[in-house]
Amino acid sequence: MDKAKKTELIKTFARKEGDTGSPEVQVAILSGRITELTAHLKANPKDFSTQRGLMAMVNRRKRLLKYLASENRDAYMEVTGKLNIRRK
């Protein structure tokens, strides 16, 4: 993911100016990286180290979304809607 795309995601999902650690921002950045790695793995199906890293990112995003859903349901609904993530 290039710096411009990451900055745009941070700007879109930040709670306030300079916010990079909120769960919303972390989920957005992970989703961008997951999308890119998924495309990479379609072209390189035997890249198992990348596949392992992708699964770790998916699980981390899942835990962050679970936390966000328990703490702030409205933010959870907004983030999953904007990023087209399936909900439980």
C-alpha cells in the first residue's frame, strides 16, 4: 500500500486530527493491505509465507472489529458499511 492511499484511509476514518491508533483506522488500513495481498495471492498461489501473513491480518482485523462492535456499535456499523465487510 502506498503512502497516499494509507493517508487517505487515515483521513477518512480518523476520529480527530492526527488519529492513527483508533480501531476504525486500524481496521481500514488492515482492509487495504488484505485487499492487496489477496490480489497478490491470486497471481502467486504458492506464496505460502504471504498466505500466512494474510491470515494473521484477517484475524487481527476480526479481533479489532469484535472490540469495536462491543464498544461502539454505531462506529462498527459505519466502518463495516464503508469497507464492505460482512457482519455477523
